[in-house]
Amino acid sequence: IDRHGLPRDILVTEAKFGTSQLGQTRSGVQMSTQWIRSRLRQAAGTYQRLERMLVASEFRKASGQAAARARAQEKTFRVPVVKNGREIFTEIWIEGGRVYFFSRGSVSSSEVQKQLNRISTYLDKAARGQVRIRKTVFRYRVENGRHVFRWYNVDDSGKLTLREVRRFSPDKLPKAYKAALRRSILEKLRAEGLSPREARKIARQWIENPQAVAHLNTSPLAVAKTTAIAALVGGGLVALTDLATRLLLEGEVDLQSTLSMGTLGAVSTGAGYLVSHAVSRAILSSTLASSFGGISRAIVSSAAGGVAASILFSYGAYFLGYISLDQAHEQAAVGVVATLAGISATAAAWTLVATFGTASTGTAIASLSGAAATNAVLAWFGGGALAAGGGGVVAGTLVLTGIGTVAAAIVVVGWGIWKYKQTNEQRVLAEHDINLNYKYLEKKYQKLQSQFKTWHLQFQ
């Protein structure tokens, strides 16, 4: 709006996260002329309806606290009103059949009504093609702990042309970008079914520590997709392990057993991922969010998922009839211990490097915080930053994962060796008992044979 409060320009923006593309809708491709005009008609209708309600219903000015509650519930509309050359944003919402408004300046209901009429008229003209519309798309993603914005020009068909790229560390993110990003994140999370309270907490964490939060799946479709992938990988590994074990020990294949164990592995792995995801979401949306960094949250959620998967797999094998209940108890305990050992080893290694390690720049990692500290630790495990000739964050992630895997494997192998020795000892004892019984029976047989010969001679 201009200095007189008259609408003079419209900027239509669309935010995309990661690699998501402009989608096809009932009203055309997103950001196409047809799609934009459809949205503008809807917006004009909303402002007209608010104007009519202001005229027809009782109009009340609300307190700042009431406005904050309505804002938290995403009920408010912001209407810019210019008074004495100063722009004042007025918030309007409907509650109990009445229209309420709040502003930090002295704005009357008639002024708000007049501005609503101006905005609805201007939007209607834009929807009819009588007003020039500016439009842009910004694509957002997280790269190496930094917020990255790519701005695109859009033609009438919705085709994108890259215009500008900007990168910001969390502590250098400008206020305007922070506000726009927060609105986009909130809109994304709310569309995916999160409550306003949960969405606000995750949005705040996302902006402050993008590396820790931005890859969290919140869309039901994304969660289902990741769960399916985890289940397929887990089930495949279990099926291959069962197949190889039977070939080595029995020299034959039992397809029914392999398929059953593979299915059980898929269900257990999928359930474990869902538990891990739920725990991660619960931490982010709780009052503990500020106490958990990205790595801490990942460790806790991974531990929960691993424990759940181990327990489900062990008792599932019992219900399928492959092992006894005592064996299920024992196998579940080993799985839980192995999971916790892997997580503990990862956490211990991370803590040591974060406390005593030095970044490639020569800075003590303990003096860093947020994404910078996370990347420095991972780069240390990777042999240094890429610029310094090391493997960087990717290699460090693989090494750190390997540490946890090796620790878990040591527990499993150790249990296997102990179990083998225990079984071997039981076999030796059983053989000894059999030999004793054989010798006893042999003596009894010889004694009976002697007695039989004596009776035979006497009989003759």
C-alpha cells in the first residue's frame, strides 16, 4: 500500500522445501496465471465477507491478550491501515458470531471497514487481469547447517528461472527472511496435521538449528515412505541372513521360514522407525526441546526405535514358533543391550571430540555451538573438512555410524561366543553322562550275561 493506504502492488510468492516442485491443481499449475487468479478471487471474497460482517454484526475492540490467543489459533487476518502517514497493522478475527479487532494504534472500525473495501476491490481487479502482478518462488533447503534460499522468476505457464541464491548461518539470518521462513514452515507443518503449538515449537527449533530439525519427516506421506523403505531394507537383510544361515548349517533352503523371518524383520524395522520418529517429534514439541541438541535427540530417538524393534522381533519369532519363550527373553535382552551399546559408543565418541577436539580451522570445538559445532565434530571424524583435504561431514557421519555398529556387533558376537561355549559345555557334559551311562549299562549287561551262563550250566 502507498502512504495514503491505497493498495498499489501485489507480490505473490510460493515457498518450496528441498526438491519439491510446483504441483498441478484443479485450478492449474501452481504460480500459473490461472492458479494465481483463482487464489486472488478467493482472497477478495474473504475480505468482502469480513467487510459485510463488520457492517452487519456487533464490532468489538479486543485486548492484546485476546489477540495473542486468536493469533496462536491462527484465526486472525492482518489489515494494514495508514493513519497520519504511519502504517498500522490491525488484526481481525471472528469469535462467537462477533467480529473483533486489535491494533496498537488508534484505529476505528470505520477505518478498518474502508480499508477492507479497498483491498477486496484491488484483489478483485487483479483477479480479472486489470492489475499487474509480481510473482516469485523461493526454494528453501538446509545445506551444511545453513539456511539456503533460491529465488526464481516465474512466467505465465509456471516455468521457473533461477534469479538469486543466498546462504545464511542461523545466527546471521536477517529478520525479514526469518519471518518469511517461519510463516512458510508453520504453513507447511499445519498442512501436515500438526497442532499450532507443536508447529510453533518445531518452527523455532528449525530456524535456530536447521541441521537438527529440517530433515525431520512431518508429512504423513513422507513418514509412510521412509517407514516402507526402512521395512524393506530391514526385512531384506533378515531374509538374506536366514537364507545364508540355513544353507551353511543345514545345506538346504526353507523358503517358508525365510519369507516369515523376512516379513517379521520388515514389520519390526518399520515399527522401530515409527517409534524413533514419534520420540523425536515428542522431544521437539515438548518443553525439553531446548535441552536437546540435534545429536542428543537423534541418540535418544534411535535408542527407543532400536529397543522397540529388538523386542518386537524377538517375541515375534516366538509367536511364529521358531524359538521358545526363554530364547525370546534372551534374544530380546541381547538386542536391547546391543542397541544401547551402539548408542552409548556413539554418544561417548561424540562427547570426547566435542569436548577435546579441534576444528580444521584450529578452533577448539568446545568453543563452538549449534550447527557449527555439529559440522566441526562430524568433519573431525571424517579426517578434517573437505577444504583441508579430509572427508568432511559425509565421511564423518559414516565413521560415527560405524562406531555404533561395531559396538553393537561386539555385543552380539560376544553373546554368540558365550552361547556357543555354554552349548559346547552342555554338549560335553551330556557326552560324559552318556559315556557313564553306557559303561554302567555295559557292566550290567556283562553281569547279566555271566549270570545267564551260570543258569544255563545248572539247567544242563
